[in-house]
Amino acid sequence: MAEVRLATEPFDPGAELARFTAAHPTAGGVVSFTGQVRAGDSVEALELRHYGPLTLPGMRELADAAAARWPLAGLLVIHRSGELRPGEPIVLVAAAARHRRAAFAAADFVMDHLKSQSWFWKREKRAGTWHWIEPRGEDYADLGRWKTDLEEPFDTAHAQSQE
């Protein structure tokens, strides 16, 4: 049900979303989020590094946790790694569900976890110099909305027992 990919090359979010939507014709709602490298602020590049043995399994576990919480017809998570230029897509999360609220919630849940508890290290290049980027306080606050145990963020049994 969930399709999770770690991409090392650019991808076309529009084409991916069209394919995903076509694959779920019975869904009443398809919600998507595309994150891209910001242009401006002197940003020349963004680099995302990751630890291979944990990244894809962790992304799959996150997708499974979302699918366990909401009745989804499908879920798509694509995340880039490597060096990216301004305007290039970093992440695409799409959720298809019979009703829109489940799709919105699932996409939001996945993005909140990717933003603050992911398996990626990020750094930005400005004026020829690289600087590491850490999650912001707001990112952790967003994560707290999901009532997950931050020590084990994808323990779906715990998450469901809290609702």
C-alpha cells in the first residue's frame, strides 16, 4: 500500500503525483506536499546525507505507522539525498484516502516526522561555505501534536492506545 523511495537523482513531483492519483481512482481525496530547495537567501546548494542501513527501513516504518493510524488507499513518500540546487524537489509525500481528513492528517504526520526525526543530515552552501542545519523548535513542537513517544516515534500500538 505504501510506496517509499530514496532518490539520488532529481524526480518530477507532478509526474509522480499524476501516477499516484491514477493508481487510486476510488480515493475521494489525494493530498500532497512537495518540499523544495529554497531559492534566495544566498543559498547555492543543499546537501542531504544519510546512513543507508537505517534510512529506507526507517522511512518504511514511518509510512507503516501512518497507514496504521488512518484509513488510506495509498501513501507515497519520495525523499532525495545528495547535493541539490535551488528549485529542485527534496521530498514528495502524497496520501490517498476515501475522505480528505485522513489524507491531510497522514501527509502532515509523515512530514512532521521527516522534518524533525528523520535519518538525514542537512547542510546548506552559502557564499561557498557549507553550514549544518538542525531542526527548529517549531519542528519538534509540530511533532508533539501526534502524541507519539519521542523515544520510539513509530510505536503504533502506543500511539493508538493514546487516542
